[in-house]
Amino acid sequence: MRDAENRAWQVVRRAYEERIPAGNARRPGKRLVLVLAVAVGAIVAAVLSPPGRAVFHSVRVAVGIQHAEPALFSLPAPGRLLVVSAGHGGVWLVHDNGLKRLLGSYDDAQWSPHGRFVVATQRNELIALDVDHGVRWSLARRGAVWPRWEGTRVDTRIAYLTPRGLRVVAGDGTGDHLLDGTAGDVPVAWDPARLHTVAYFARGAIVLREADTRRLLWRAPIRVTPSALEWSTDGRYLAVKSEKRVIVLDAAGHVHRTVSSLGSELAEVAFRPGTHRLAVSVRLPRRSEVRLVDVDHPGSARLLFAGPGVFGDIAWSPSGGTLLVAWPTADQWVFLHGSRVRAVAGIKEQFPRADDNVPLLEFAGRWCCR
């Protein structure tokens, strides 16, 4: 039975290769229509074959990986994971040996550079934490959200958003100031190639600005409303994710390429560390997919994983060898390492939250450190 499922999965996986177009979104031509027709035909053939019927039956019986581990006994790669449990469940710290610890009832959290500390938000507070010794300092700021920490081991900055705009404070809690009162409610992204330089959304454009001097480096108008910004680890590309497409800007703010979802919803994006390959999570009417798009090579996209229902957050391990995909529909986490798939079940029980109707556990950018 399991061998039959694996064979059918390989057929479906190959059939979906290259579905996300690599260039600017255009009306599909005859060549694209033919490719999609072949893909659909391959899927139909897989489902109608005996192995395909076995897979289809198992999906109808229960959504999820059949042989999932009953609990998160360990992470499959070195590092520590911050898990933001929505619905007032708080922030959890997960060690690679499986140890889980609730840090507190915070709304959001992110690592400091090199994973020495954590910055969190709670009601109207920005809080810096030592994960072993508790709160180091706190700053009362109305509606503080989306904290992001960057810098060297001894010189850091934290950017965060308030209803009055984008603010920046030093890692020791000093020098808090307003950077841009027009910044939109989109998490910012620190440029990994330029110290204390932050990208954010403001008035229909992506802006790159020096946090200390407030000097504007560039402003790139865009015709979409973004929901996430993601730098490649070398600072060469900035992925601007909206609901239907990803606009990839280069380090000078010019459009390098656009990745379209062909009308489907783009849920999450994450650059693989040390590469220009972008993991893209797509929500289709009845299923979700995660694809790996090479932004340096137009036309290069590869299906990593697909399943019925809704996928949640995604996160790369610090080394870039493993991708973690949340699968709320199945109440599972799925770890993808090359062609190997490892699943963990019972996620809701392991990370409880007050509002069980909130389906997502978030950990984007929170798997640290090697």
C-alpha cells in the first residue's frame, strides 16, 4: 500500500513541475495550455490507476501523512524554533531535542541576530527577552506590532510598527525614534547586506532607508498591496509578496522578475538560506502546494509538496536543508528534506491556544540558529 502511494505521488509531483510561471504575468499561450493539459492528464491517470485509487481513498479517509509521528520528539535539523500560537496561546521555544517551553503570553516574537535574545510584543509593549532569564527591558508603545531585530553581536536595531508609523530602537532599548509616519501595516525587512538599513511599504512603494540617518536609498513604486517582504540572505533580492503575485526586486530597487500564481492565492514565501531559491506556498480551491522557484533562472520551478486543504506558515532550517510546512487541515507539521518527508501529528495539543478556531501556528523566519 505504502509503495503504491509513493509511486502515485511521484507521478503527481512530476506532472506539476513548472506550473508557477517564471516571467511577468501574461495571458497563457498555446504552449502553456498544452503543458497544463499534460499535467491534468497525468493527474487523472494517476488517480484512475490502482496506486492512484489507493492514494485517493486514503485522502478521503483522513487528510494528512498516514505514518506521522504522534508528537514532536525532535527537530530534524540543528537550531531552535520560535512558535507563535495564535489566539492568545503565547510564544513557545522549541529546542532541537524536542524540549518545548512557553516563553509567555506574547502576541508576536522574533530572534535577535545570532539567536542571543528575543523581541516580543504584548498589548501596548515592546519587550526584549533573555530566553533563560526573562525580561531585559520593555518599552510602552501603543499598538506595537511586527518587531524585527538585526545587526551585529554588539550593535543592533529593532524595527516595529505602530498606528503612527515605523519606529526603530537600539537593541538595549535606547534611542527609540519614528522613522516614517507613512509606513503601511506590513512587516518590515532588514537588508542583510547593509547594516541598519530597512525595507518597508509606504504610500504605494517599497522604500529602502537607513534607520539611523533616515537617508532614503531608493523608492520602488509597485501596483500591488504587499503582505510580506523577504530578503535573500545575501541581500541581492527582495521578494514582495501580494495575494496573487511575488515581485522580486534587486538590491537597487529594480524589478528583477515576477512570479504569478495564475489566479490562486499566494500564502507564504521564504528564501532558502544561502540561495536565490524561493519557497512559495499556494492555496488552490481544494488543496495547497509548496513550490521552489529559482529567481535567477526563469522557468525553473519545482513542486516540493502538495496536499488537500490549507497549508499555514513555512520556515527553512538555518542550514537551508529542511523546509517546515504547517498543515492546519491535517493538524500536522511536515518536514521536507530533499525527497524525504517527515510528518508530526497532534500540533494543536502540543501548542494549545485559548481560541481553537484560530487555525494557524506561525514561525516564519523564526528557526534559528546553527
